[in-house]
Amino acid sequence: MREPLTAESRPLLPPFCRLHEDRVRGRTVLLAPERVLFPCPTSLLVLARLDGRSLSEVADGLCLEFAAPREVILGDVLGVLQDLADQGFLEERTP
Amino acid sequence: MTLQPPIGLLAELTHRCPLRCPYCSNPLELTRAERELDTASWGRVFREAAELGILQVHLSGGEPTLRPDLEEIVARARAAGLYVNLITAGVLLNVERVARLKEAGLDHVQLSLQDVDPASAERIGGMKGAHAKKLDAARLIREVGLPITLNAVMHRQNLDRVAEVVETALAIGAHRLEIAHTQYYGWALVNRRALMPPREQVARARAVVDEARPRLKGRLVIDYVAPDYYARYPKPCVGGWGRSVITVGPDGKAMPCHAAHTIPGLVFDNVAERPLAWIWRNGPAFEAFRGTDWMQEPCRSCERREIDFGGCRCQAMALTSDPTATDPACSLSPLHDRLLALADADSLGDPDFTYRRFMTRPPVASDELSPS
């Protein structure tokens, strides 16, 4: 993804980046090319909701669940995902 | 200290290869085809690896596509729950094979690049027509939707073309580019005089990478493996001995790193005879340099001892004949200045290669820094 993520972006994990239940370590890991990532609980909450929705919609959903200010949640979502996007671990659904 | 589970398995399926690269990381004494593990044995190793906590398998060689059962090996690795990476030169792939590998569950391909200039690439790899076949393979791999990491091994004879290497990575649609300076073990150590770049050339290449990285952010991730003779601190080889990866050779020999066999006196267990979990926890070769107790000064009291673990044991062995010495690539090693002088001298050396091949009496890689 070339552009910085915004509230309107609709990022997805590409087929070659998989969330995996790691029974040995008792946590969810993200398997990616030449990398294993150990996402924090916040990142996992966000990643689980990426299905082609816009990040604005993702933030709306999380607001309802966690009763936190929307701008704070959207900031967290963008922060968590931009890092993954920069590493090439997110792709954008073409409209 | 609690032992954490390993993360990666490097599975060297074969030492056979149609290329003859003079920096090959395989041993000087190559394992012959008749001693290779069969499909079912690899399947069992993958299941044991996953139970031990391994998450990714890197199917390597030699050239792993020489194994006619590679599709089945991929399928068994995937069935065990592993993320499956294929490390290949690409020169034997065709459209049907790529489709079958994808179908079997392959996740990612690491494609090697010898050079961007076809004549030079084919001289380095020692195989005619290899470059065009590789570019074809890259196209086929992308067409089935698999991601590519382009792995360019750099040295004096191709380093001036690093900008074109970046362009090639973009042109083939690679997701990642690894610009990896040659590491001097095995065949590369034999060929060091033909491969070592002068420091000015390394600085120019570094500037190209530093310019390209921010410009290509979001399009191409560039990893840069520094030439460690010229580095300030050594690389934390394999993330620390017996700490995160296991290598299994073609014949089933389990090693803490793919060059560990160069250290005399280490006893390696075989996955055909012992469970992988036992080897990981108790195998004497894995225990040999775990932790920090084996260290000498200046490593023993160094604040970086758990960051780079004294550097590389195999390099310490190759250069000083003592596998517990500080890696001379470290600027804190008392031998570092002599290593730099050696690198400077080698960078002016003869460009002819000793190509890798199966032989009864392998060439000798010397240990120049040891007192004679």
C-alpha cells in the first residue's frame, strides 16, 4: 500500500499473512513472509475486524464495544495498522 | 534460564543444485542424493517441529525444486500448521509446477538473484540461460498470487549494480528485497579474495539503499544485511545459538545453524534417530554455545552479550580456530584490526572463482588469524 492509511482506507490482510493460533505459546501470532509477529491484544482486536470495511467503520464498531472516544480509537487503529502496511503486510481492496 | 520454543526450521531438502555459486552456504563436503531424507521423514519432522512451537519452515537446499516430491513436502508442512517458505533459484520452475506448489499450500517464495546483468549472473551462478529462466519463474510465481522476496547476494563483482537490483525487484513485483552481503563461510570463505568488496564500494552501495528505502516505502521493503567484516558489532547469528532456529540437513542431521558442522568436536543428532524436541532441549550441539557461560572476554562482561551473543561461532572458528572466541567481526575483538587488514587485501584479489561442486577432497578454507 503506497498511501498512508486514512479513515476511508479498506485494508485487508493479504492471503500470505495469516493469523495463527499458536497452541504452544498460548497466543495468536501473525505469520508473514520471513517474519513472525506477536500482535498485542489491541492489534488482534483490529486485525480480526478487517473484512473490507473502512477503518472509520472499524472504529465505530470498537467505540460501541469499548466505550472510548472515537478519535482515540481511530488513532489507535491507524497507528497499529500503518506499521503493518509499511512492512507490506496489508493490502487494499480495489473498489 | 528458561528455554523458549524455537520459531523457524531451515529444512535443507537436498545439496544438489544446477547452479554452482562460489558463495554457496552448503558445506564443502556435500551430501549425496542417496542419503537424503524421504517424504515421510520430512512429514514427521514437520509435525514434531510444530509440536515444539516452530511456526515457519524454510524449504531450502541446494535447489529444493530438484526434489520431485516437493509438492508433497509442501503439503505436509502446511498440514502440520507451518508457514511454508520456498528458497529457490527458480531456474527449474515451470507454469505447472508453480501451480501445483501453490495448490499444495506454499505461502511465500524467496528467489535468489546472482546479478542483474545476464552474462555476469550466469558466470557467478555457473549456469547458462539461468537468468532468463529466473525472470520467467518470477512472473509465474506472481501470476499465481504468491509473494516474492528477492534475495540478492552481493559482493565485489556485482555490488556496483545495487541500484539496478532495486529496479529489478520492482519490475518483477517483489514484496521484499534482501540485499545481503556475502557471509564468509564454506565456499564463500574459499572464494573470499574474489568476492570481498572494498570499503568505498560498500559505502556507495549503502548510500543507494538509504536513498531507495524512504522513496519506496509502502511499495517495497528493503532489508540490508551489512558486510560484517566492516561492521562495528557482529551479527547476532541465528538469533543466538540454540535460541530460535533449527537447521536440518539433507540427511537429517540437526544443527543450531547451517554452518555448525564446520566446528570440530560438535556431535550432531539425527532426526531419524531422535525426536526433534529431545534434540532441541538436550542435543549436545545445541547446548554447546547456549546462553553466555561459554564466553571469553571481552564477550563475557560485555553489555551486548545478550544482544549479539558474541557474534557467530562458525566465523570465530573459521578465523581463529577457537569457536568460543569473540567473533573477529566485532570491533571489540582484539583481532578485529587484523581482520580489516585481511579484508582490505582480499578486496584487491583475483576475480576467478572456485565453483562449488561435489568432490572427494574438498578445498580447505583457512584460519588466517590464528597464531602459527
